Amino acid sequence: MPIITVTTLLSQKINKNSQVKEFKLKRLFLFINRVQMDPDRLNSPHTSAIILEVLGHQLHFSQDPNSKHLGTTVWDASMVLIKFLEKNCRKGRFCPSKLKGKRVIELGAGCGVAGFGMALLGCDVISTDQIEVLPLLMRNVERNTSRIIQTNPVSESFGSIQVAELDWGNEDHIKAVDPPFDYIIGTDIVYAEHLLEPLLQTIFALSGPKTTILLGYEIRSTTLHEQMLHTWKNNFEVKTVPKAKMDSKYQHASIQLFIMGLKPRAGCIENMVQGHDPQSNTHETTETEHGNAEDGESCNGMEELDDCRGEEVKEDDREVVGLENGKLNDWEVRRYGSMAARLLQDVKII
């Protein structure tokens, strides 16, 4: 079908009463045109693997976008997080000398991207997800671990990574991974309101007094985003990672990274982790580190959370210019695919 026919048909089917703004339609049509010229560059059912260069290693992550489970797709927030770790590993809290031997658990690991970021910096990682996702996750872990060891067999910087089943709120699964952990990480693990409470309770159960929580999240629903922030702020000291701290390529206005720590509330934390020895958590940072810098890097420049919807609109305008003026790289194509999906939610087809 000719390109002009695709955009024309779509525009004809938009309800005249739709609230979609003109600039959103412009972005969508530009995206369709560009995608039809580069059909193989989308993270589509034909894309069975993602290749990512991280810390000198070429990582291969198999995925299955055709699966009925969300965990079998490499989501962009995981790529933003792993590249953030790469950029900030020369000094501060994410340097290998400080992370060596730290215990990390990844929740909703999916294809395992974020967990490898921590393992490459010397952490001992447990990547967890639901039973349906584990075969793909295990395959990615085994393949990339083997690749890393073969590439540099004497490397002391690589920690370890293993896979475990963990359904949020399942006490047996939580006990089996032996909390507490120094770091709890996750990317794009909140996609429905009913998941917030079991996720929160699982984070509590996996935490010690000095646990650091590192989450990546892409805003897809303003309502859910606000509920999530409300939950985090009520229970944690929350800082956002400024865009300047992220990789210059792997970032987007709708993707945020959060660094969080438990609020020091008398009696509460002890009850949450009852039965675990807090001394076994070897995390070296202090509560004040969440607001101050460690070696000038740990949370230096972190800003309080606020509503970024205005910033996102400005970023969208810049994206239109990018579509019109030049070719897209792989990351940009993935971002426009996500944008198109969000825009289509605003379009009523009749």
C-alpha cells in the first residue's frame, strides 16, 4: 500500500470530536512514513534480539514481542538504566570498587538487561520474574555470561548473575532469595495500579535499613504515574536522576530513573524485615547519602520529583524536527514506535 494511502486512511478514520492535537497527528504520520521506509528497524515481532554495547561488551538479549507476557520484550527503560550505569561508573556509588560483591536483586527482570549492568560492575545479582518468563531470562543470562567470560576470562570486574522465580508477595519465593539486599533494581515493572501494593510489600521484605532502590520507568499513563509517585514518596526518600546524568543517546523525556531509600521510621523497618539480620546487608552508604554526594557523584544534582508533562511536550516538538530533518538511529526508531503506540490511544477509530 502506498505511504500516502496509509496516512490518508488513518486521518479519515479519526473521529472529528477527538481531542488529539494537530502536532500529535503530525508526529504520528511522520513516524508511519519513516517506518515504511525502514520496515526492519522497529522492535517488531520480526525483531528477535537486541544487541547492546555496554562497558566494552557486546550483549545479546533475545526477546519475543509476540509472547502474551510483557516480560519477554526488551523495554526501553532497561536500556536507559544500563547505559546510565555505564556513564556513571568511573567514580561515586556506581564505580566497581564500591559495588564489588554487593548483593543485588532485580524485580520483573524480563530479558535481564538491567541486571547485567550491575553484574558488569562487580555485583552478585539475582534476576527474578514469574515462571513463564524464566526460560527466556535464563537463556539470556547463560549466553551473555559465557560471552563475557570468553571475551575476558581473567576479568575481576564481572560479578555474577543467577535466575530465580519471584512472584511479588510470595513469602516462600522471598525467603528463598535470602534477603536483605544492598540494591533492589527494576525497570518498567509498574504497568497497572493493582501491582503497586504487592510490589511495595515485596520491596520492604527484600530491604535492609541501608538498601538502595534503583528503578526505571516510562510514563504511559498519567494517572498511574501519579499513583506510583504518591506511593513511593509516602514510603521512601525519592530522588530523580537528571537527564544530564543519563547517557546522551539513551534517554527520553518520558523515561525517568529513581534512586530511593527507606524512610527511617521507628519500628517500621524492623517489622518489615523481621527474621533477617540487618548486619548481613553490607551496603556502605548512609541515610544522608540519599541527599548528599558520595565522592561528588552518588546523588549529586538529584532533583525532587515533579510533574514533567510540560517538559515532555517540549521534547515531542524536538522529535518532530528530528523526524523531518534526518535519518533515525535504532534507539530513535524504538522511541517513535513507543510514541506512536501512546498516540493511538488518543485516536478514536470509527
